[in-house]
Amino acid sequence: MPLPKLPAWFPKLPPQVWILTAGRFLSQSGSGFTLFYAPIFFVDRVGLSATAVGIGLGSASISGIFGRILGGSFCDSPFWGRRRTLLLAAIVSAVASFVLAATHDFAGLIAGNLLMGFGVGLYWPPTETMVADLTEGAQRNEAFALTRLADNLGLQVGIILGGVLIAVTGNYRSLFIIDGISFLVLFAVVAIAISETYKSTIPAGRSKKDRENGWMVAFHDRSLLVYVLVNTLFTLYIAQIQTTMPLYFSKFVVVGTSGTGFSTGTITVLFAFSTFLTVALQLPIVRALNRFSHPKALMISALLWGMGFITIGLTGTAATGKLFLAVLGLSFLAVATVAYLPSASALVVDLAPESFRGVYLAINSQCWAIGYLIGPPLGGWALDRGKLAADNFWLALALSIGAVILVLQALDRMLKK
């Protein structure tokens, strides 16, 4: 069945990309239902300690690393391919959601999160690889921008609806059931409407055994290893926005004569505004950056990160205008994020031999796992050192941008050769 006619300003993309985008929106909506409410549920309703819940939720990162490794290998496998790997990821994630919905103790929390981390790890390599298979050139940049837009919109819709559901019913377990159903819907969408995009493309002169060593090929790719370094830093920066910055605004940005920071309501509005900018600017920014090479687009993103971090640091030290500085800083960081996400994924696709796209994009996904493993503890450590260290932490992040730009310049030269 042909898709409905879309407005002229919409990206001109293959129908399967739009279908995959819709599936990702539904899946991320389900994840949004549990994103902020899981810790509250397991502490207040299940009765676990905050430490136990932290350990349980953190266990998903460990299994996620293995899921990404397996997902990358499966994507490049003639038997599994992209489609079957994505179907497997949807089923594992659905089972994990239902396990968490039924959890009454620490063992169930660990089991559910290990399964969820593994399922999410399996999910990212095939869904990113399918986008790469179905598009090329500037079209690929817009496709990655569109799927990221769907991810962000889905999460926000899920968070809002989850909050409404909790306010009306107080039934936290239903959030996990809805999350599980969203993964089953994703399974159905992929099974019915998505065709396999894997093609056997072993270059002439390369043996089948070489395909089986895709990870070795990737780890000997100097350009990829240079990219991994800067990409891990970018994901560490994103982790600071989501984990460190709300606490910094609350504890260290003194407003008025009360000696307290921004209120919870103010912080909520600030981050809602940032999310709105991210969604609204995703497609316009990626179109504006299409004229640049991927490393140069990432350099522009890096400069915006630096400007944002400097402005956030000023928020804590300025005598007046703190709210304006917070809005300005988050605006810089929202545009930086929008510039980063599609360019990063498209760059990895350009680096990857077609036969090893799954493995290369799995490594790209691992950068997120590492960034989120290092980022939150690093930010927490800085905040625990007191106000002077907390204020200077943002300056240190801004200074690190210099190294990022130097590495990206080196990568740009390597790619031109």
C-alpha cells in the first residue's frame, strides 16, 4: 500500500524508512513510560533501597554491551541479517518489560534489567544499519535526523502519558506492561512491513573467513578508532545534560535571597524547552549542515558544545540574569546535539565497508554505553567537591572541546587521503 502524500518540505525517503521511523516512535513511546518512573516504583512500591535500585538499573548497561556486540555480528550474518536481529531485540525487550512488571524483589529487578539491557543492545545496530542500507548521501543524513526525531518525540510522548497515567491511576506496573506491548507492536511492524535489507557484499578477493572477522577489521581501522575517541566524548557531554545539569541548577545556581537554586518547576520548563528546540530544529539543522563533510559538521557541533558549557558555568557565577543564561546555554546545547546525532551515524556508515555496517554501527553504539558509564559518575564527583568545583566543571568540559576539534581535524585529513 503506498504511503499518503507528504508535504513538500518532508524528506524524500524510501517508504521503508518512514515505516521504520513509525516503529521507532512507538517503541520509544513505550520506553518513555518507564524512563523516569522506574526508580520511584522500585523504591516506593516494591520496597527496595535506592542503592539496590541503582545497582539493578545499572546492570542493564553491562548486558547492553554484550547485546551490542552480538547485534553487530548478527546484522552482518547471512542467516540473521538486520530484520531477524531487530525482531529478536523486540521480543527480548518485550519479555524484559513483562518481567519488570511482575517484579517483587531484587532478583526480579536484576533479571528484568539484564534482559532489557541485552534487548536494547541488540536493537540499535540493526535499526541504524537498516537506515544506512536504504539511503545514501545527503538523503542518509536526513533519514538519520528523522529517526532521531521520532526517538525524541516518542520518549517525550511516553513520559507525558506515563505521568498522566500515574496521576490518574497510581498503577506503576501498568507502565511496564505498556512498554512491553510497544515492543510487540514494533515486532509486528517489522515482521509485516519491513523487508530484509542485508545483502551479501564480500568484495572480490576477500574470503568468507574475512567476513567472520568483521570486528578485527573494525579494530584495525585507524579512522574508526580516532572517531570512537571523539564520539565517546560527545556522548559523555550528552550524559552531563541529562544527569549532572539538573542537580547543578538545583543546588549550585543560587537565585534570589533564599540561597536555593532553581525550583523543580523551573528546571522542568527549562528542559522541556530544550527538548522542544531539539525536535523543532532537527531537520532544518541537518539540511544546513549537508554542505559540510561529516567531520566539519561535528566540529561545528563541538564549538556549540563549548559555547553551551561556558554559558552554563556562567549561570552559576553571574550576579544577575541566571535564568536567561540557563536558557541560552541549553539552546546552544540543543543545537549542538541536533548537529551531532545524524552526522555521527552517517560518518560511521561512510567509514564502514558495506559488509561490516552492522559491526561498525555496533561500535558506534558502544560509544554511548561508555559515555554513559563514565559521564554520570564524573559529573557527580565534580558536584560533590563543592560549588567552586561544580562551576569550574563546565569550564573544564568547554576546554576539552579544543582537543575534540584537533582530533576531528586529523580525522578530516585522514578521510581526504
